[in-house]
Amino acid sequence: MANDLSALGTPSDLAPVRAALPWVEVAPSAPYFITEDGAPWTPIGQNDAITWPELEGLFRRKDLASVDRHLGWLAAHGVTCLRVMIEYSQVRHRYLEKPAGRFVPAMVQLWDDLFALCETHGLRLLLTPFDTFWMFLHWRHHPYNRANGGPCVTPAEWLTEPRMIQAAKARLTFMVERWGGSGVVFAWDLWNEMHPAHMGNDVSHFARAATALSEHVRALELRLYGRAHPQTVSLFGPILDSHPEVADTIFRHPLLDFASTHLYAEGTIDHPRNTVDPAVTVGRLVREALGHTPEGRPYLDSEHGPIHSFKDKKKTLPEPFDDEYFRHIQWAHLASGAAGGGMRWPNRRPHILTPGMRRAQAALAGFLPLIDWTRFRRRNLNEEIRLSTPAVRAFACADDRQAVVWLLRADTIHRPACQLRPDAPALPVRFELPGMEDGPYRVTAWNTREGRVTSSFPARAQGGTLSVEPPPVVTDLALAIRAV
């Protein structure tokens, strides 16, 4: 290697790093995550980037103190995980390698510092080796372009050209050897938004590319550490509409540990007109994803947001609207059976999440201890749950002894805000959940805005059906249900 990186280690001016974080793994008895010591662990977070306002102080150690404060603030709001790309190619001075194969010392130091800070605050990272979006758009500048001394000519060769595959493996090797021994790594997203355009529009390469990257990383980790972090390959969700056959790789590839897609549904999620329809779409897409995913394998959305509104329409959503849109999406995601609340791509100016979104994440984190995720073998019941009124949309998942239900009013959207009326008269509602073991249950009602229990009451299942009459609903209500 052209640069001597041996002097780069944990920076001496950071706060002392506490005991090493335990690694995250898939729970053996449920499609969720646990730490190696058996504690439930849920990914709550968002996408971030090393050039965005909250992490930009890392580069050349310009302002580590502000990043430290920010990460501590995230942890205090229940955030457990950030999804970050190892380089961000929107600009030309954040390449991990330049030229290809020469790792840039300033970038390596940046990541050393971020790992140390995350360790301090108990945060983990979902890491992916390439920012394929900006890398595609700015390919003429990228060090992997053969015109710049790299391994391939066009993005259409990224997952077919042997020299490019070897370069990707070499990057992953560097990542695993330098940072893979840390519990800060939640998981590897081996390829961000695997796409037919990365393989000459021949989707038969999907499985082959995933296999090559997965086997390489897992073998290296097993040799170095005796164990391996979870793996996934992410997908721009709408690709499933045009190329449904890629579901075999994204959801069912035998070497992957969990499934992840990016929920950018046209019209409702990518350009929302109200705060109810995006949640309904998330519920539908999560149900479809779980239908593809093997039993026992977690699924989560690792990117969503109003990308069309922001990127194409040049519009930042009004903050109160965006906060409610965000909160509704995360509860639809969790209650439909996915792990956590999904991971927003900010799509705001500035490119950060709002304080209201952070409060929503804290409220979700507060709800989590009400369910035993280590044993929750959920199935989606969005269509099976029976409601007493069509004015409420229900999102539900359950096994035979636990359930998560989220009730969302759909009849009080007011204009011009296109949000739910917080002063609407409370609406009584009843529901029935099928497939529940007969006997007594405890139902805990949760205020998703304020992050607190509003009531706790008994219910009973008879004949395999649990009947519940929760408190009347004003805007929305989350319910945790457990057999006594």
C-alpha cells in the first residue's frame, strides 16, 4: 500500500472508550436482533453521511467535539444505529481510495474517530462500501473509473467485471481488517441498492455478485475473529415491480442474514400529499416483504423518505407535516412486523432529521421493552385484523402469545396542513386478532407523540381470537399485547 497507515489508531484526545460493545446477531428464536449476551437489540436510526452537517466535523478532525455531542444526543433519544456509506461521492474529496487501492489517511482517520465515538455512546453502524447513487452520477471522477486508473470502464460493469469485483473485495478486506473486530459494526450492507444497471441489465448476476461478496467477507471475519457480523444486500424497492425475480437474492439468498429494501414508493412515500397514505403504503410493502422473507429472518427498511419532493421538486416538507409523516411511517413499519422503525434518508435542507423526528424515535424506543422481541415469532396481520370502524387503519403483527397493534385515524385529515386533526373527537374502536392462544392478556396503550403509557388493561382470547376494546383514538394509538 502506498500509504503507511500504521500510526492511525484511536485518537488520544477522545473520551476514554468504554468496554467493547457486544456484537449484534440474529435472534435464534425470532426474526429480530439480539446482542451476543442475549439482550434484545433494535435498529433505531437513520441514514447519515460524512459530508452532512452533523458528521462533517470528522474530516481532518475539524470539530470532533461537536460530533461527540451529537452522537451523545442521538443515544439519549433512543437511537441505536446509523446507516453510513464508507465514502460519499457527491463531492470529490471524500474518496476512501485515491487512486484505487491507495487508502487515504485522512479518511481512515475519520473512520477511526467515528468508531471510537460510537463505541463511547453505545451506537452501532450499518456499513456499506460504496455510495452507488453519487458514484454512478459522478462516475467520470471516481478513482475506480478506468480512465482514472481504476478497474472498469462503465457502471454497467460494476458487478460483472472481475477486476471490479476484486477491487470491491479489497475494499471490504480493508474495512473488515481495520474495523470488523468491533461491536460498533451492526452489519454489512454488502452492496448499496444492487441494481440491474450495475450488471449490464442482466439480473442473473444478482445472486452471483451477492455470493461472491458474502463468502469473501464471512470467510475473512471467521478467520480473523472466529465469528461474523450479519449481512444484507439492499435494494431500491421499486425494482421489485420491474424485476420481481431479484426477490430470490434480496429476501431469500441463503448466505444473507436479514433482508433490507428502500421504501421509495411513487406518489405516497417519495412525494407525500398527506400523512396517512404513506403509512398505509409502508404497511402494504412490509407485508409483501415478509411474504418473500423466510421465517426467522429479520426484515427492515434501510432507506425511505420524500426523495421526489426534495430532489426533483426542490421542496423541503414543512416541519410539522414531515414530523407526522416520519412518525406514521416508523410505527407502520414496526407494527407490520419489520425490525425497528425504518431508516429515513433526510431529504431536508439542511440534510438532517428534525427535533420532532428525534422525539418520535425516543417514543419508539420507550415502547420496545413492552414486547419480548427475543421470542416474538411475528406474522403480519394487517389484513386479518377485524375492526369495528372503517375510519381507522390498523397495522398489526402477532404470534400466538404477543402482538403489536397500531391504530391510525384516516377520517380527520384537514387542509391545508394535510395532517390529522389533534383536536378531533376521540373515536371508540374495537378489534379482533385471530390466531391467539386462549387465555388472559395484558394490553398496554402507548401515546406515540408523548412516548408514554396511557393505560393498561386486561383482555381475553377465546376460540383463538383476542377481542380488545382500547381507549378511543384521537389521531393514533400503539398497543403492546402479551399473554399473562
